[in-house]
Amino acid sequence: MTLTLNTAWVKIGFPGTAGIPFATISYIRNMTLDAEYTLRPATADDAHTIRAIIHAVKINPTSLDWQRFILASIPDGTVIGCGQVKPHSDGTLELASIAVLPAWRGKGVARMIIEYLLAQHPGRVYLTCRSRLGPFYQKYGFQVVPDGEMPPYFRRISWLVAIFQKLSRRRYSLLVMRRG
């Protein structure tokens, strides 16, 4: 069986289910799926699923307020991806927690999540990402922000990553990008 999507069938506000428990994440990662997906707002019942997906794809697990999330799910209710726009205390908005389970990557799921979230937040939006993802986000109008133009939150994150690099001797390159 091969993985196929009908992206024209994406519906916003699909009434979903509570999601999947953490224990099934590794099983789903290895499945070949043949289904369509929909986007829907998260519910309180999805909080555990959101945390499980974020941990499974190994991205920043902080500030995961389910009320800000949009989820991608397949018809049986299984959540296959998520994303949010989170506000910071200085008034900036951040496109964050864009996560898609490995079996669904490269199929347009992240693109649909990002396009939906950016349509809901048409003004200035920031993001942080690994440098290798910069060209992906440039497709959505994001540009790298020079150090001197970063809002305080993003300066702190950049500074912490630089310290981590020195202490761990790892080459982990972080970009701060802005749209609008």
C-alpha cells in the first residue's frame, strides 16, 4: 500500500477525537498509510497527544497550550501533525511546534498547517528553526533576522543556543526568521 493524499479535501474544523496515546506513536511512525487528512482546532482532550508528537519529533516541548494548536488528523481521528502560533510577553508572535509524524512527512501536511496558521495571523510572525529548514520557511515569506533586530525573547534563545554549542561542542545552527 502506498501513501496518498487528496489535499483538496482538507476541511477546517473537522470534529476530531481525543487523539492517540504516547505508546502508539512508534507504531504509527512505521506504518504506510493510505488516507486523507483534515485540519481541526485542538481540544483539551488533545493536550497529551500534542505533547507526545512534540516529544516524538524532538522539538522544543515548552509552551504547549492546546488552545493555540491546529491539528492534522486522518479520518479515524489519529493525529498526524500539529502547529501553533504562540504569543510572547513583548507582543511578538511565534510560529511554533510545527510537527509531523515521520510517515506523513513530505506529503504537504506541514504546509497545510503553516498556511492555515499564517492565514489566521497575517501580520508579523517570527519563528526559530534549524538552519537547514531556512529555505523551507522562505517559501512562506520568512527571512533571517539579524542579531541586532531580534526581539528580546529570540535574542535570549539565540544566546542560550550559542552557550549550548560551546559547552557541548556540537554544531547546532539556529535561525531566527520573521515574516511581515
